Amino acid sequence: MKGLSPTQRTLRQLRQGGYICGMVERFLPHAGPFGKSVDLFGCIDIIAITPRGICGIQSCGNDFAGHDKKILVNEFALEWLRAGGTLELWAWRRVKYKRGGKLVVWRPRIRVYDVKDFG
């Protein structure tokens, strides 16, 4: 999985888990000098159909704290949860497969949000 973006890693893991999912983040090539990525409602990159219902997922690399704050201050994130959706943050990082070993693998740090987190 070398060279994959965090969004691609998340989509791959969700599909391997048997979930139906799709990317809702868009790239606007003419926004600014280099283009710009725009998330659905400012905080969702992927939508997945899970046993718990519809799940909105924000995926990122190492910037867990920055994306966590981005979700918590987003006015639409709370409305998404109140409407019955679930919301998760997947931050991908390289970790050792086994303590003391040399093998390094990609694993997500996952945070599941609740209405109580916004208050």
C-alpha cells in the first residue's frame, strides 16, 4: 500500500471489511493557483454504509489533532449526527507491527464522534 493517500487507504480497508463506500471529496482545479480539495459539509471525505447506518468519514495522515478540531468546530458535523448519521476520523500512521520488531505497517487511529462531543 505504499504511495496511497489516506483516503485511498480508508476506502481500501472499508471495502475489505465488506462495506459499500464512496468518496465525496471534490477537487476544484481552478480554485487558487494549485486547485483545492473540498469536503462534503466541510468535514466528510467518504460516506460508507455500515451495520450502524450511514457513516461520514474524514481521513487524514498524521494531523489527527488538526482534523479533530476541524470536525468539532464544524457547524454541520453536529447536524449530521442529530440526523442519525455517524461520524469518524481516520488518521493514518506508520507503526511497528510488533514491539521491538523492524516491520512497519500502516494503521489508522480512529475516533468515533458523538453528540456529547459538541458542547
